[in-house]
Amino acid sequence: MLVAIFISMRLQRAISRPIVALTKAAQQISLSADPSIRVETQASGELKTLQDTFNRMLDRIQQSERATAIWRAAFSLVPKSCLKK
């Protein structure tokens, strides 16, 4: 019986740790608005896929923010008279 309890506790930790890490990262990002935060991949199977997908999503957000900043900088150099019809 003790062996079964020990094994179930280990399994529970193996499953919950990656989910807790993902939750903490999401909370950190929502509070700080910092998409440079990443989740350290520490799982396997579907949980690893979830962590990797989360990190790729953040990569795409950062790329989009950089592109937006470049466009804003470029348009700030254009005289306003050129933008009017």
C-alpha cells in the first residue's frame, strides 16, 4: 500500500510541476506585460507540447511587437502633410 502511495505522489508531481510552471509564467506575463518570459520545458508528451507551444506563441507576440514598433518609428518620420489627402 505504501508503495502505491509513493508512486502516485511521484506521478502527481510529474504532472503538476509543468502545469504549475506554465500557470506561473502566464500570471507573470499578465502582470508585467512582458512577453520575453518563457517556460522552461520540463515535461514530456502532451505537457511538453503545451509548454513548447506556449513559448512559440510568446515568440510570435514578440515578433509582432517588434514589427509594430518598426512601423511606428518609420511613420513617425513621415511628415504629416504627406499623410493627408
